[in-house]
Amino acid sequence: MAEIKQVLVPDIGDYKDVEIIEVMVKAGDKINAEDNLITLETDKAAMDVPSPHAGTIKELKVKVGDKVSQGSVILLLESSDSASTTQAGKTPAAAPSPSVAATAPEQSAVSAKPVAAPVTAAPVLPPVVAGGKAHASPAIRRFARELGVQIAQVKGSGEKGRVTKDDVQNFVKAALAQPRGTGGGSGLQVLAMPVVDFAKFGSIETRPLSRIKKLSGANLHRNWVTIPHITQFDEADITEMEVFRKELNAEYAKQKIKITPLAFMLKAVVVALQKFPEFNASLDAGGENLILKQYFHVGVAVDTPNGLMVPVLRDVDQKGIVQLAKELGEISAKARDLKITAAEMQGGCFSISSLGGIGGTAFTPIINAPELAILGVSRAVIKPMHQDDTFVAKLMLPLSLSYDHRVIDGAEAARFIVFLTQVLADVRRLAL
Ligand code: CAO
């Protein structure tokens, strides 16, 4: 037959009349041994008092704010343990003294056997939560930790702003209810996007995003919010390069190979990557080591009707400009025809995003993680440049280098882009 036991406050040192700051259970609850029952708070420590037995709570004898001492009755428990008393050796707390048991008023009424609960103590942490008054018991802190919640972010609704279990649960519920993509999942404390009924303001059409846009959008969002981006701008004098490019273009037109400035960019970027190996690298998963790559695969952003794709040209260091131009034409056609494979979009070390065929003066490309940098190329324009006390017309190519500031310093990025402009200004350097 089930036995009714009194659960008493155990030995809590020299403390008397200690305030109960939290009651974690209620009558009718089925509990396991070691489940926390109440939290006591002295001026020095908060202590969780766990149950010494499993069973069903028949009656709760305390409430928040009550003052208790060793031997005070916490609750009556219909024990499901087979042993009637299991104090000795099982808990760190002292076994109840017979005198305490004898003075328990409930004992005679229900033939309850008193058992002192063990106690787990934790130092009282400084008050948490804005407002400076809130506390949280060790059990609640542990509960919050298990759910990945920073207790300091939870507003307490308990007495004196104390954080309760309900507060933590409500905090988690609110976080989960945040619309995806608003930063809630990444731990960013940002406002949710407003939900607007646009039809209120005029007629609308709803068009689903393409699968590629959804996929690339999630990646772009992650890269944008997790990588500290800086973008360094410069211009390269490509006047001579353009003369050479046009000659080559005419020469290879019969073979239907179109040589655009991008083929030169690919080659020039690799010369710069060879000189600045930190740009040809990735952080490892732990973010503590740099993986320097000895191969030179470069991704190229391709605008397709279905969205942005970034196929990768392999071993750019081992290929000439004409070969690169040919491969660029082939791979961008494949991307536009949705014939590109996932493997052909993997393994890049660095990316180039060229909007030069369209226009614009500059833009800030988003790094294609786990790469560490990306080069944006805008439309070249003829500009008057000061040279030998006069102004000379030069074809200037705007470049935007976005880089991961966790790894690359601003000075290094400036050196990289200046070197790149020097290579482009004198394409003989591509052969070095
Ligand atoms: N300045 C001036 N003219 C340029 C130029 C530049 N920087 N870059 C290209 N051009 C010219 C080309 O020489 C070509 O001229 P012609 O038609 O007279 O021969 C014309 O612009 C069109 O070039 P293109 O765009 O077809 O070829 P490309 O090699 O420059 O680019 C590709 C290929 C696939 C990168 C491009 O088609 C593309 O998709 N670009 C968009 C990339 C993108 O969306 N980036 C943004 C990503 S979000 O960060």
C-alpha cells in the first residue's frame, strides 16, 4: 500500500526562518526523486530543495514567501518508492531528527513518516534582468540553460521581478513564434518584420519566390548577419587591357569565344590570391584556424531568370584568358539553362560578382561563405586622370572588395585591391 510521507526541510546549516522564493510543484503532481520542490533564499545563497522520493504530492504545506527552518514540513508525499525511509547515504543532507518528526503536526493525522529533503545550493548571483531587481533560482537558471535561454533576457513576473519557469517557457514560445528570417533563430534581438496587408493600399499580385531564390536568400541572409563585412573600393586603369581584350575578342570571334573583361579579372584575381594567401582561405568550423588552400577555384555570380547562381571555375591559375573566357561562357549558359550541378557550384576559394555588363558605379557584394572575400566589378567608364601635369582619358574599372574582417585586416584588404589594380593596369603582370 502506498505510504504517505512528510517531506521536511533538511539541514540548511545555521540558517533559520529562510524565505521560500519559489515553489515548483503543486498538489497532485507526480514527481521523481531529485525533482526540485522549492527554492530557499538566504542573504548569501539560493538553494533548491529536491525531493528525496518519487511519488504523488498529496498536499503542499508551504507557499512562496513562507519562512522555514530545518524540519519544517514542505509537503505530504504518497511515495511510490518501495523503501519507507531512504535517507541514510542517499542524500547529502542530514537525516531528520526524530524530534523534528515527532513535532510535525501532520504526522499523527496521516501517519506520515517525515523525511528531510536533500538540498542543492548555488551562490546567489547578482540580480539579473533590466530593472535590477529580478532573481532566478538555480533550478530556473538550469532550466533556462537547458533550453538555450540566457536568463538575463527573460523578464521576471514573480515576486520582486523573479524569473519563474513560466517566464522562461513564455520567452521560448515568443522566440519560436517569431517569423523565420527575422533573426530570432540566430539569437539576434531584432524586431519582427511588420505584417502588412498591402492590399489595403492598392491592388497587388502575390508571386512565390523561386526555389533558387529561397535557397540563395537563406545563405545570403546568414552570411550577411554572421560575417563582419567591410567593403574596400578602388578603380583600375584598364585602358591598355581593353585594347588587348578587343584584339583578342576579334581574333576569337570566329570560334565563338567572347572575351569580356571578366576573363582578365579571373586571371588577375588569382595572381592577387597567390600574393595574398589569406584571401584564398576559409575559417575552420570552430573559427579558430585558417585553412589556406593551395588550389585556385573562383566562383562567378551568374544572373539567371530563376535567381543568382555561383558556378565555380576550377584551377584558374593553370588556365589562359581565352580558355577562361570559353569556360565562363559555357558555365554561365549552363547555369541559365538550369543544367548546372551542385558539384559545379562547390569548392570555390573566392568569388567575383560582375555587374559591369549592366552598369552602376559601385556596390557591396555579400561574401560567399565559407570564402573570406568577394570582388564586385562595376561598369568601366572613361575618366580624365591626372598624369604628367595633364589630364589623360583613361578607362577606369570600379572594384568593390568585400572581406571578412575577422580574418582580413583593412590594411591587407587595401594592399590586395591596390595590387589587383596594378595587375589590371599592366596585363603583362598576368604572365609573371
Ligand atoms: N565594364 C564595361 N563593360 C563591361 C564590363 C565592365 N566591367 N563587363 C562586361 N562588360 C561588357 C562586355 O564586354 C560585354 O560587351 P559586348 O556585348 O559589347 O561584348 C557586355 O558588357 C555584356 O557582358 P556579359 O555580362 O554578357 O559578360 P560578362 O563576362 O561580363 O559577365 C556573367 C558574365 C555571367 C557574370 C554575367 O552575364 C552576369 O550574369 N552578371 C550578373 C552577375 C550578378 O548578378 N551579380 C550580382 C550578384 S548579387 O551580389
